[in-house]
Amino acid sequence: MRQKNEQLPRHVAIIMDGNGRWAKQHSLAVALGHRKGVETLREIVRYASDVGIEVLSLYAFSTENWRRSKPEVAALMALILEFFRSEIDELHANRVRIRILGDTDALPGLQRDAVHAAEQKTKDNDGLQLNIALNYGSRDEILRAVRALAQQVKNGNLQPEQIDAARFEALLYTAGQPDVDLLIRTSGEYRLSNFLLYQNAYAELMFPEVLWPDFTVQHFAQALADFGKRDRRYGGRAT
Ligand code: FPP
């Protein structure tokens, strides 16, 4: 477990990969891999909240995930609804604040209502900021921000030379939050898959081999400990 005084990342982002392979390994339907993945998610959220991580961002459903088979998309949507309905009270009691990253307009009505209700209910909480990326794509997010800035310029409310990082970041789903410090992708895949491309600019990257359903708080604690040993230079030289 973690030692006190280790440097803790403020913002951890996780690409929860490997549910499908886990299901295959256990000769189960892919939906059961995702269900097991939600159990892991629950444990990791609880742990992140307990150790005092400020922001945890989880990639639950990408803009590309709609291309999966209809039954798999339906299973994921059902799990998302179940999660928000069954966990919201405990999350709220633990002062977790939920924000959805992504275009929720395209979600089915029940899911959209459930996630908006969760955001609304928890909006004044001061504990862990839990970002759940749903129908999220980083390029979409960036293009939306660019379009909004272009509109402000067109309306005469902004000069192009006034466009700076702060104005741009204020238009991202993660507005007001720190950059990602640590990105973890499970299952031994080494890709970012359109997740928080701007926010990950200086993130430390970790790619544990373990499949997401097998990822435990011990793996997470190890990743946090390894992060504490990394030498972050942001383009400067080691001191
Ligand atoms: C990647 O595994 C995982 C996903 C595409 C979905 C992650 C979603 C959850 C863990 C549950 C739903 C979220 C909430 C908020 C309740 P994969 O299926 O791509 O794995 P594979 O590469 O082994 O096939």
C-alpha cells in the first residue's frame, strides 16, 4: 500500500482495456467481461477517493464504441445505467463529484437522464472529482472548442491574438481541472485511443499488462508509487 509523503498525482486517467479478452479467457460472453470491469471500476474509485486523488478520469465509452455489435453496445449501456442508479448514493455520501466528459445528447434517454441527475446531485461535493467519459472523443472535444472560439471571433467578442491556453482549456469538458499527471492503460496495449489528447500533454504513461477486470487496488497503488519515483521535467533539464 502507499506510503505517506509520496508524490501523489493530482489527476489520474485510466483506459480500462481488456474486458473482452478477460471474458474470452473465462469462456464468458463479452458483456460479463464488462460487468466484471465495473466491479474493478468501483474498487478503484473508492481507493482513489480514500487516498485523496483530486481527479480520476475513466474512459467508459468512446465515440468509436458505437461500432461494436448491437448486443455489446446494449450491454454497456445497461451497465452504465445500472452503475449510475446503484452507486450514486454511496458516491454522493463520499462527497464524490461527477462530471461526464463527452456528448451526452447522443446517449439513449434513460442513460442521459441518469448521468445528468448524477452530475446535478453531486455538483457541490468537495471530494474526488470523478470524470466518466461517455460518447467521448478527444478530437471532437478539441474541434468543439475551436468552433466555439471561432464563433466568438466572428461575433466580434474576441480577437484571434487573445486566444491562449486558458481560453481554450475553459472550453474543454475538463474545464477548471488540472492536466492529467498519470495515464494508465491496462491490458498491455500502448495507445491513447483519442482519450484526453490535450490534457495528457505531460502525463506520465503506464501500460500494465494486466486486463482491466483483473486490475486490483494493489496494481493501482503500485502505479501511484511508481509515479512518485518518476522524474518529471516538462521539457526542462533534470536538476
Ligand atoms: C475496453 O475493453 C473497455 C470498454 C470499451 C468499456 C469499458 C467500460 C466499463 C468498464 C464499464 C462501463 C462503465 C461504467 C461507467 C459503468 P475491451 O472490450 O475493448 O477489451 P478487449 O480489447 O479485450 O476486447
